[in-house]
Amino acid sequence: MERNTEQKHTEEYDVIVVGGGPAGATVSAAVAMRGHRVLLVEQHTFPRYQIGESLLPSTVHGVCRILGVEEEMARAGFKLKRGGTFRWGRNRDPWQFSFALSPRLADPTSFAYQVERSRFDAILLDNARRVGVDVREGCRVTTVLADEERVRGVSWTGPDGGTREARARYVVDASGNGSRIHTHVGGKRAYSDFFRNIAVFGYFAGGKRLPTPNDGNIFCAAFDEGWIWYIPLRDDLTSVGAVVSRENAAAIQRDPAAAWRRLIDSCTEVRTFLDGVPQATEAPYDHVRVRRDWSYWKSRLWRPGMVLTGDAACFVDPVLSSGVHLATYGALLAARSINSVLAGTAGTLDEDRCFDEFEARYRHEYGLFYEFLVSFYDMHQDERSYFWKARKVTNVGATELEAFVELVGGLASGDTSLTGPGQADTRLAATSSALDQAVGRLPDSDGLRNPLFESATIRQVFQEGAVLQERGVFGGPLEDEAPVRPGGLVATEDGLAWADPVSR
């Protein structure tokens, strides 16, 4: 609950960040790098387990380089990922999605990593400490302090059981999908019926690898009941998970390990990869886990004094490995807005304009991935399967389409091409057809051109990530950055604040 209270020993900061995962560590470091006082409160003690192990190049060469941890990432020995391998769509043979064949992802940065999240997240959190963030682990936020005008701070319970209080100009909720405080921003979580799935996952002590140079690729295979991921984390560790319809939830919850094994056996390629390989026994990889893999977004992402980022703000189906990208990208957007307001920049960069830019860009990026993934699911044609029949563009409900229009259309993102469910339905069907045709041209590719990147949808999905990489590698985008909407802002040269392109 919100309350307005005064206590004697209240600590004062510029920003309080709740949650120390990739989103929280990113926003806190990016604000501290501009000289501001930042407190980060994390419920757990790191290292801690987390799912979401496959990264995109924009996180490695964009966000991590801006934060100053790219070299540490390289030294960590994470498995190199050059793209993705899919058995998905009409072609029953696996096909490659290679980062190297994108004209904007040059060879030196045309890779990402498969990471053990306990190690990756610790790298980001330790970096936040190094740049001056006051990190408190083992602390649970209990109360958001607010008045009628804005959020003012939080109180939390420390490891010793005592209650503490801190106040700041901004509170950032980066506490994940289980956030207990996102409601203080207002609005509601809109859940996607299209992606309302359930995931069951675990680990094996090894497993077959794809032929080099794609031995570090994520492998995603569609089968009758859904799809499976296969992620090589180390030579002796592989993450394997199945994403299936929510109607399977009861059976999975009764015996997760048995359901996991049965689903793996249902996918020929993955079953073959794991023939004779034992399940992992090292902690924390010795458990089979279940997660409701539901996609959602908040109808509001900020209010005066408080902003949401990471899974506290939104989550989308993981088949394109977009989770950490969206979390760190949204966190960087939030940091730009916070830094701009705290700097007291003269002129027109007031709080509303800075945070409207944050929300517009965050919604725009989420909307691109959401649209791509709906179309990507639609590509897989299996009329015998309940799972795939339910995930055809033609079966997207009117309510879902209305929510999609609200998410990506109009003033929020500058996209005025959608005025109702009818146009959204048409656009999703066209996107699905274009993706299907691009994948169909892959076998005839000469190795110098990738038909996938000739698809306008894929180019748009990776465009902002490519700009992030260019900023990390070259200190700025290779082309003049344009606002994503009329009257919008652009990033400063260091990528940590906003600038008005009109006054530059």
C-alpha cells in the first residue's frame, strides 16, 4: 500500500532501483555513470539461478559495451552464439538464422553468447557496484512511499529483519515478473491469449552439438504439442525446455520431470541429441522447473517518481531470445530519461517529454517483437495439432487485436497505420507470409545474402539493436539517428541521456 510517512533516519538518493537482475543492474549503472546517487535493493543474494540464457548481439556489443563490461563478458568463457537453428515452418529440414549475414551486424560483432544467468547477472551487478551503486542484497521492499503528486521512495526489510526507508527522486521497479509493486504505477497487465503457454525445463550434463561454426547456436524445433529449445551452455551442460499449451498445465504440475521427458521424446531431433546423456546433477541445474510462459505488457509504464522496466513492465514469448534484450534496452531507455531530468537540462526536456520518449520507444520495440513472433508462430502449419491451430493469425481474437492496436498504434509509438483490428489482422497475415517466403528461399541462398534480412519485418526487429551495437562499437550510430516518432528525442553520444534533435 502507498503511504506518506516521515521517519528520522531516512536515507536520501537520486534513484532507488528495486531488483538486481539485468534490467536493474543496467539502469542503476547507467544512472550512476552520470554521477547520480543510486541505491539498488535486491531480494536475493547473488549468484542466484534464473532462466533466460540466450542473448542477442545488441546486449553484448551494445548495452554491455556502453556499461563497460564487454571485455569481462569475453573473459568469462561463455559459449559463442552465431545465430539460431530452427526446425520450424513448412520446410522440415533445419535452417539457420545467422547474425553474420545481416548487413548491419559486421563480422567482429556478429555473435552473442549463451550464458549461465547466475554468472552473467553477477557480472552486471558487480559492475553496478564498481561504478558507485549502493547495492543491498537480501533486502525485500515492503512499501512504496508516495503522496498525491508522485512516488517518493520505498521502505524495505533487511537481512537482520529490521525495517529501513529511503527516499529518492525516482523509484525504478526492475523486480521481475513477480513484482509486488508494479501496481503503484497504475494501469493493468494485459495478457496475451495467443502466447498463453506453459514451459517446463531442465538441464542435461552434455549433449550433441550442431556442426561448427554453429555449435553454439540455440536450436528450436516445433513439434505437435508446441516447441522445444536446446541451448548449449557448456560442453557438459545443456538447457532444454518445452513450451506447450496451457491446457497441459495440470499434467505438468502433477509430475514435471515425467512431462519434461515425455515432451523431449516427442521431438526426434532433440531426443537424438540427448541419447545416452544423463540429466545434470550439479546445483542449481539438478531440478526440473515450470513457468507460466505468458506474454504481457503494462498499460502504463511510468508515473511521476516511478518507472517500470524488465519483466515488471512486459514479457514476450522467448523463441527469439528477446528477454534480456528487452529488459536491458528498456532499462537503458529509463536511464536516459532519469539522467536527462536529473541533469536539469535547459529547454524542453521536462519530465513528461523524457518519460513519454521512454514509453514510446519501449512499446515500439516490444510491439515489433510481438508482431514478429505472432507471424513466426503462424508460419508453422500443422492443422492436426491443437497447439498450432490455436496459434494461427486467423484465430487471433478481436480483443487480442484491439490490445495489439492499443500497444503499438497511434500516439504511443508513432505508428498510425493501425486504426482497428481489421488492419492489424491484415498486417499480421502479410508479415507471416513474407517470413514464410523468406525462409523458403534459404536453401537457394548463395551464402552471401540472407533472404531473412531482406524481410522488412526482420530488419525492423533488429534495427534498434543494430543502432545499440553501433553506439557501443563506434561511439554512435553510423547514420544520423532519427526520432522514432514526430517530435521525438534521440540519444546523446554516450547513449546515457536524451537530446532534442531540433536544438542540436
